[in-house]
Amino acid sequence: MGFPILFCLLLATQGVLAAPFEAEAVVPPSPAHRSTPANSGSGAMPSSPAVNPRGLDCVIEPKMTVDISSPVPGTLSEVLVERGDIVEKDQPLAKLNSGVEEASVKVARARALMMGEILAAEARSSLGGRVLKRTNELFQKKLVPWSEEDEAETKKLLAEHELRKAREDKELAEFELVRAEQVLKQRTLLSTIRGVVVDRFKSPGEYVEDQPVMKIAQIDQLNVEVIAPLSLFGKIALGSMVPVKLEERSDVEYRAKVIIVDRTIDAASGTFGVRLDLPNPDYRIPAGVRCDVKLLPD
């Protein structure tokens, strides 16, 4: 085979081998297939929410909620309130079985009232004083030895110490009575706030230890929780009075006082919290409803 033929075959082979690489050449993507910038997708930093023309959304909550539990374990003998009842502070709510504690109070009260030991000690002290006086008179006349005078004086001192001990025992018995009454008092569950019974978890006959018996919510004062946008930060004054309207009763306007303005911003949402105090002495405003509030005047 001659050189021209070999040269032509070599060129043809190189053309075939280069064809695949030319077919895989990079083609510029069309505008429809171009990737979006990183900050235009769902991972972009959120902007502060726009203020609703009506105001900001809010939620009305109880001033506080309290889980009433027993300080001592025992079996419930009776529950004195039901769900929905309005209770006053220090009102009895439930009682535990307290037969043993009531008996202990009776015994301690009887001991605290006993006066026999004190009366007997007073009598012995008085007698010792009279005996000592007569002995001193006889000793001055040299009718009795000094040992009898010393013995009379010692008996007088012992009688005085016995009287003091009797009085101390009575005072200790009075303290024991107070202690027994406090132990008995722990068997009655009292309300720590003025409010309404939200739920009851236990019934008579059930054993309670560290579980709550019922939940009480204070609703004569309400908290209005507001999530405000970053654009209002630094513009809301503590103590200012702002209008609040319930979503279901937008025709009625209430006045609430700004009591808390958060000093930090939530970076994920660009918002901060505000709390208002809303008086509710007649319980007309229900807790747990949504509302609208205007934190700044128009």
C-alpha cells in the first residue's frame, strides 16, 4: 500500500474519532432553563410582614393559668367546684381524706389547753417560798441548823424551775397545735387566684400525688399578644393605650395598655412581640379569641 493511501486512511480515522467530542459540545442554555438566583427562591431572607390596614392580628389570652395540685399525697374525698365555675382567691376547691390529721389536731388542742402542770408547779413554788421564809426566821433565832435553811432554799429553787418547765411545755404544746392545724390545712386545696375553672382532672376517690387536680385561668385581666413587624420597632411606647377589636365583634372597641415590648427581633420572620393588658372585670370578653389592634394612631 502506497504512502498516499495510508495518509488518507489516517485522516479518515482521526475524523471519526473526533466526531463524538464535537457532538458533546456545550450548548448555552436557553433563558427558560437558566437557574434562578440564590436569593430569589424559598431560601431567601423573609421580609417584614406588611401591616394590615385594619391593624395587626392579635390573640386574647388569660392573664395566667394555674394548675392546682396537692402539696401532700392522698385520696380525694370531695371536689367542691366544676368546670366553668368562678372561684375566688383562697376558696376551697377540693379536700383529701383527713381523719388522722383531724384527730391529731384534737389531741394537740387538748394538750395546749391543759393547765394542771402549771397550777401544780405554781403551788409547789408558793409553798417553797413560805417554807423558806419560816426557816429563815427560825435560823435567825438559832432554832434550826443551817442545813435546814439550805434545804428549804434548794426546794424553793427546784419548785421555780418546775414552774418554768411547765410553762415551756405549755408553749411547746401550743406550737404543736399550730403545726397540726397546718398539716390539716394542707389536706384542703385552695385557689391561688381569682378566676374560672378551665378543666378538672381528678374525681373523688382518686389518689393524687404530684399530678394537677384542676386548672384555673385568671380572666378578669387579659393578655393581648401581638406580633408586630420590624417597621414598628422603636415606635411603640410602653404605657400607651391602644384600641382592640374582636374579630367576631368588630363594632365594639376596647382599650388596652402596652405593658411589654420585646427588645429582640426574630430573624426568621422579621417580627417582635408586644403584650397588652386588657381589663375584663365583668368577664364579657372571652379568652382565646382572635382580635385586631392598632399600635400606632392613624
